[in-house]
Amino acid sequence: MNYFTAAQAAERLGVSLQTLYAYVSRGLLHAEPGKTHRERRYRAADVERLAAQRTRGRKPKEVAKAALDWGMPVLESAITLIEDGRCYYRGRDALAMAETASVEATAAWLWQCDETSAFAVDAGDSVRQMARDWPVMLLERYRDTRAEVALLPTFTVVSDDAATAIWQRDPLRVAQGSAALLRAMTACLLGTLPSSAPIHEQCADAWGVKDAEGADLIRMALVLCADHELNASSFTARCVASTGASLRAAIIAGLSALTGGRHGGTTARNEAMWAEVGETDVANRMRDRLARGEKLPGFGHHLYPAGDVRASAMLARVLPAHPTWQTMIDAADTLVGQRPSLDFALVALRRHLGLPLGAAFGLFALGRTIGWIAHAREQRESTQLIRPRAAYVGVRPEAVASD
């Protein structure tokens, strides 16, 4: 890992040391301890990224282009704030909510509706109807299939548009319809019939997690996965919602994006790396991966230079039982200067609880369904269609005409 001293970083950015320190206080740059207690060092990659952003700031076209790659904000949202290495759900610290909040309470908070009305057992005529109509043969077909493969086709088949279509204006029906979609995703993940039981308890029962601590870990993971601002899947869900499509359609779009290897599919890549490096000679095997040109999936996050706080919260409850796993974390930090992301933590939780392969992705998808619904509902409040323009770089018409 290459680092700049404070003087070098300031020179590269073309600013004074005072301005450099202001960048740090505003969260634009992260400072790490240096060789002495008074020294600070800065990752070269972070400094170069900030330098590029400052350059683009003087060129409107470049600003627009960069906005699509961890750049400047592109639309307004009141759902999730990521600031100073923390994550907040509508002003509440997500880590604090994850300590005690239920999945249902988190959903109601993000959806801005009454939890009792949306998730009431009585409202569950919709749940009972789903159970009567549930295509059991579909569940059997995908019963032993990993969630990365099974969730998209099963949810698409069993879910319904009516309660959350654009013409549905009754807030109570939309809230109950949103809850029904979340329950449907739960049933698809677990291969069970829809239920009005608490979602984390459904997961624990279906996966054979008998102790309360394990069930609570599942609850915590789902709450921390609920939303994360304009990630690729949530932005996709918003684009679909902006066309006037149903919330169900937005969820299907978000789930499709999540399956990609650069998003939720990172959990499967981390599983593969974990299986490869094992638990002996871990550092050397990880170094060998890097030497082959391969990456270390599940480590590093652009929005958390000091480490993904969601991962840290989950790992704090898992790692004490698996001290050898810390070796992998330390090796990644030494080799590439990156800390575990949410993807790594979900895989660690899956292994800790003995959940089936694919459950890490499944927890990610189930929790994020809450956020997809929240973003789609928020997007509906605007009549604006999300329709950016392309910067054409192909052959000009006159060049073709002259051939």
C-alpha cells in the first residue's frame, strides 16, 4: 500500500496543510496513524481519487460522468445518509437500530408507515391467500438451489402487482402490499409457505438455528442490509419505479442487479476465496491470489475508508468464536490496506451459524428488499422520469455518409 505524508498529500492536491486537514474533518479524506503519534499518513489511492474529483469539478461534463462512479450525488433522498464513516436510516443510526430493532420495525421506519397496520396478523388475509395460491412445485424445483439462482425466478412467479401498482393510492393497502412482498421474498428464500411470524424467526426456524443468539444475529444482519443509499440495485429500482411500474417490478429489477458479481454476488466470490485459502498459511495464499492478478473480494468499501461499520458490528459478535478468521482479516489489511465489507461479514455469519450455501446472498437480498421498496415509494412521489443522456463517442453520421 502506497501512502503520502501530509506534506506530500497537500502538494498533490495543490492545497495548504490547513485545507488538507479540513478535507479530513469533512470526511473527504481519511488520515491514518503514521510512524509517530504526531504523524498522519494518507492512502495514495484516496488522494489521487480526490485530486481527480477536484479536477472534474471544473468541467461540468466530467462531473456528470464521474457521478456514475462513486461521484457527486445525483438525486435527493431522505432515506439513508452515509457520513463520517456512519450509516443512518432517516436520521437514526443504523448500528443502533441493529442492536434491538426488528426487521418489521426497520421496514416500517424506512417506509414511513405504521408497523402494526402493515404487518398485523389480521392483515394477513393476504398471507393466507398467498399460502393457498403458493406454487409448491416451484418451491420443490428450487429447494436445493443456491439463493443467487433461485430467488429471482421464484419471487417473479409468486409475487403480485395489484396491491402496489401505481394506481393504488390507499396508503394502508400500499403498506400492507409492501409487507406482503417482503414476506413473499422471505418465503422464496427459505422455501417455505408465507407466514406472518417475525421474519428473522422464520429464517432461524427454516435454517435450523435453535439458539436465541443465532436468531438475533440473523435479525441484526437483515437490519444492517436494509438500505445503503444509491447502490446499483437501489438506483435500478428507482429507475424502474420512475416509469410508473409497480413496487414488485422495482424489487425484481433491484434483485436482478444484486446478483451481479460486483454487488451482492461478491458474497459468492468471497465464499470461493474463503474455501481456497482455508485456515492455514492464509496470508501466503492470499498473497498468491494477488500475484495471479486476482482480487480479495469482500474487503474494502469506497464509502468507509476506515472500514465498513456494518461489517465491524456483525464481526464483533462472530469473531470471538473463530479466532483463526482474524488471520484473514489481518492479512488483507497488511496486503492491500482494506478492511472487511458487509459481504465478508455475511459470509462469516453464514459459516458461524452453519447456514446453507447462498444464505449470505439471501440475507443481503431479503434485507435489501426493504430498501428497494423504500426507494421505489420515494421515487413515486416525484413525477420525474429518470432518463439521463448519453455522451455519444461513436462514428459521426457525416463520416458514415462519406464512405
